[in-house]
Amino acid sequence: MPPRYTNLVQSLPATVPFVGPETQERDRGAPFAARLGANESVFGPSPKVLEAMRTADAEIWKYGDSTSHDLRHALAAHYGVAPGNIVVGEGIDGLLGYLVRLVVEPGDRVVTSAGAYPTFNYHVVGHGGVLEMLPFREDREDLPALVARATEVGAKLVYLANPDNPMGSYWRGEEIAAALDGLGPDTLMVLDEAYAEFAPEDAMAPVEIEDDRVIRMRTFSKAYGMAGARVGYAMGAAEVIRAFEKIRNHFGMNRSAQVGALAALQDQDWLAQVLADVATARAEITRIAAANGLNALPSATNFVTVDCGGTGDLARAVVKALGARGVFVRMPFVAPEDRCIRISCGRAEDLAVLETELPGALAEARAAV
Amino acid sequence: MPPRYTNLVQSLPATVPFVGPETQERDRGAPFAARLGANESVFGPSPKVLEAMRTADAEIWKYGDSTSHDLRHALAAHYGVAPGNIVVGEGIDGLLGYLVRLVVEPGDRVVTSAGAYPTFNYHVVGHGGVLEMLPFREDREDLPALVARATEVGAKLVYLANPDNPMGSYWRGEEIAAALDGLGPDTLMVLDEAYAEFAPEDAMAPVEIEDDRVIRMRTFSKAYGMAGARVGYAMGAAEVIRAFEKIRNHFGMNRSAQVGALAALQDQDWLAQVLADVATARAEITRIAAANGLNALPSATNFVTVDCGGTGDLARAVVKALGARGVFVRMPFVAPEDRCIRISCGRAEDLAVLETELPGALAEARAAV
């Protein structure tokens, strides 16, 4: 007789937020030639990160530091906040899970955008929250509408990715800070800044660290090139950060990842080089898109969202045709954003594969729909 | 205004399961000379693991495989079960958290032993479960009483570590298999086999993999020397394992840790060497204890629990005095097991430090209580 799962668990579908590229590679029976679908940093981490992890690996028999002390203190110094304003966790994915668990009870409302980060939705549904999903507006998350709706329904959380994934757009930080004043007392804003390092300076919201209306999520997965290490952090009011101590997996961090993230933070020269490489790649993807008659949207991230000029069916066909040609990309989930495909920035050799394969993929897709 | 935490979260204390050695080192202002308190494998992982992780680190910019496909399939082959009988997770700690979340609703009963694994208790309390804790009996978890009590109260889970931590004792597998027949239909047995590799062969419960009355937890943290990598796995009926897909953090695994664990599994020669080293260390700790007039308990694990021959206060004073002398050990939490200290197996040089420091620590402790 199977276990008596909770009522909530019984109601959940056995879904995954999305299918990973390794699964797709196994399904197609061959590796991708260009891995440009998960907004990873093909440019990799700093060599100093690799060196630090290799050294740390010799101590992999030890559990990691349960408080991520050194990394947390270095982050605090980096941002000019207190160590108590930061909690390190197993990627933003893990931290979003903890945050949802802290505040969402079955039936609680949570507001986000239709087509925004599916793993956040997965956690909300997994804890019994009721999602309200508002449409994007002009290829941006609709900040005023999100705040208004969250306040109207007394949502526990309102999610805003800034810059946004999958459209690469952003709100100016001042606009976000002003919007907080419209939030009702029941609502905490989750400000997912996974792509913060790539964004213009004016995209960062000027909010006091002890402002408990918002919690910011950051990561070493994107600009620092450490997606596989699983190191993220949340920043916010000390009282909010302290709450994570009640439920987080205290010994959940990989020891070498902690050390590697610290080395990454300390190599800001590498970060600057990556940002320059990403800027070059954004221009290159835009050029390749234009050469194929497609319009690339402006991007404040390490990916470029390209309008395929047709329906979602066309874009889906393009993603499929590119995949069959060894180019892994993804695309927005819902209309009208799903007229686009989303291409992560890559090195010259990655984008050369894209340039070679895109015309054929487009032709095949247009013939198929 | 702080967020509206769930009622459950508001009721939780901001406790941690236990304090890590790094925190203790910062508090004392010096590193430990012998790290023998967390049942880590001082012998380290196979050199092939380090080599595999170093190679994998070059791809740390990629997210890990969300299905841990290669590791899961290798484990399945190793045990002669199907890949669908295994879920890989962020250490047993992470998997216990998922399991509790799958079955425990606020108010549900869970049965364990007083002084058994605190992180399991942390997860149960964190999900609103009501713990019933039964005493150890003759330095073993009281299997018949645990099963009887779980059945009596309709517990959702009953926890048994076999071999046991912190006493190092074990039940024969046949006894465990027979005990399952006494379990009520509401109860799933969590069989924590973190120390399985160190145990006599007859300690492994001969239960069919599709027997859904039990789920087994295993890890690369102990015998394989990879505690800092955070790789554990649960084995059980495919239907039970499948339930984890509804809630687990699908992209939560460190990529290099996945690769390293696979290399660890493939180097059974290294494992055999570690088991031999552990056996040597157990004998050596027993000898050192006897030389100090102390009785070492038999151990089926990579640690030896040593009876200090007095009260819990005495043992706590010994742990403290050893710590002040640079020897990190831990001890059972509750009486009468807390008459003991728990010493992890170490290399000759680690145990030499123990041998040097134990007499002074004992004298100091005896003078203090």
C-alpha cells in the first residue's frame, strides 16, 4: 500500500519546471553543437574559480560550512550591507522554494506574470498557493498591474524579474522603488535579479536593505558562470533573512561551490570581461537575426530574444528545427511573447553554429507551419 | 511591516539541527587539529573522484542534469534495481526534507528515537509533524517499540537508522524485514542507511525494492568520502520514488558532484580500502579508550561511541575539553546514551592527536563535574 501522501501532494501533477538539455540530448541521440538555451554563461567562470574549487575539492570529505560564513561576509562587504542581510542557498531555485514555504499556505494568492519563471510557479503550486498570472505588456512584465493586482487580492508574494526572463526587458530601479509604495501590507515583492550584472545601472532598485517590502534574489549561475555549482543568495531585511534559518537545509551547500563562489566574487576583472563578451555576443546575435530578416529585441541580460515574425507555432517550429540541427535554444511559453525565440549569448564559435543553422531552420519551420 | 509568515513558520523556533565545526573553529579562534566529530571520512574520496570532479569543473557553467541520469542508472545497475527505483538528491538531509513534505501534514504523527538524527526531526517539526520519541534500549534504537508505537498512533513515518547514529549499533536485516509486517497501513518506514557500507552484511534488510512499506536512504557522504559534495539517494518502490518528482528541486544538484559520485561508485577498490582503514581505526580508538580506562562500544559504522563511565555532564565536559585541545568530537544528545562521546574514525595522525589529548581532557572533565 503506497504511503498516505498529504492532500496537497496528491493534488499535484508530476510535472517538471522544464526539460534539461541533457535529457534532450539523450532523446535526440547526439550532443548539441551550441548550447544556447539555458542562459548559462558559455564564457565559463574565472580561472581563479576553477583553481579555488580544485584546491577545495581536496577537502570535499568535509561538510560545507552551514552558515556559508566567508561567502556571506564577502557578499555583505561587496554590497555594503550586514552579513545578516544575506542568506546563501542552493541557487535561486532553492531560495525561492524556501521563501514560498515561509509565507504561502494553501489557498494563498501569489501574483506573477504569465510566462515568467516556471520554477517559481512550481514552488507556489507545490505549497498550495493560488497563482494569478498577468500578461506581459509591450514585452515587459507589467509592474503597475502586478502591484495593483497583488494589493487587490492581498497576495502573499508578487514576483518581478528585473531584468526579465524571457524577454530581456527591464524596469528602471526608480520605477520599482516607487511601485513598492503601492503594495498592500500583506504582500512581499520577490525581486529576481538573476541577470542584474548584465543590466544598465539604472535598472537596480534603490531600496534600503532593511526595507521589508522586498527581497532580492541573486546568483552565481549567470554572469559568474557557475550554474552547475548551485550558489544563489537572497538579500533583504535582517528579520526576513533570519526566517530562512527556520526551514533551510543548513548543511545543504556544496563545499567547493562555496569556495568557488567566493573566488568568483573576488575576481571582478573576470566579471567585467564576461560583461564585455556578452555585449559583443548580443550585438552579434542581433546582426545574425537581422541578416535573416528577424528583429532582435533589446536585451538587458545575457540572452537575446528574437521575434520570428509569426505565431507561437512558427517559433516552436524554429526551436525544434534548430534543436535538430544541434542548436539548443528555448522560447517564451505564452502568447504573444511566444512569437519569439530566446538565444543565450555565446562565444564566436557558438554563434557561428547559430549563423550557419538559422537559415535552414527558419526555412524548415516556415514550411512546417 | 514584515511578511505574513505561515502560521506554522511563526510557530517554529529559529534553531539549527547542530552547530558545524567551522562555526566552532571561528568561536575558538583556531582550527581543529583532529576533525573527528561529524563522521566524515577523513580518508577522503578516491583520487579518481577528484580527477573526475576537476574535469567536470570545466563545465561548471552548465546546470547539472536535472534527472541525474548517469548516476541514477549506475546506481540501479549496482543494486540490480530499475532507475525508477532511485531518486538522487542533495544529500540524505535534502531527501529527508522532501520525504517529510510528501507525507506529513500539520498534526501528523511521526515516530523516531530520542537522540536519533536531529535533521530528520528538524524537517518533521518544520512541516508541522508531531514527533513521538522513544528511548533507545540497550544502546540500540528500539525497533519493536518503534513499530508498535507507529502502528498504534497511525504515524505517517517511522524512522530507523541502521546502523544507528550515534550509538553505532544495528539490527539484523532479517529482524527489520520481519518488523515491517507489524507496521500499520498508514506508516512508511524511513530506513536511514547512511552507514550501510561499514556494516556487517547481515545488517542489510532483505526487502523487495517494490515493497512500499519502506524507503531506504543512502549517501556518498560517509564511506565514499564526499560529505561536502551533497549527494544522497533514496531507493524504494517506483511509485514512491516518482512522488519526489512533484516537489523536488529538479535543477538542485551540483554538476561536478554528480560526476564525482559516479566515479566514486565505479571505484569499489577505493571503497574496500576505506573500509579496511575504518576497521583499523575502530580498533585503534577502542585501544586508546581502553588505555584511558574507558569502554568503547561495538561499532557497525565509521565512528566509535565511547562510554565515559559517568553522567552526561561528564561526557559533555570531555567533549568540551577535547575541543579546547583541538579535537572535534560530538556526543549523543539524551540520557543514558549521553554518558558517551562519539569519535569518528581517522587516520593514524588524527588518532595520534586523540591519544595525546584524551588523558588531559578526561582529567580536566573529571575535575570540572
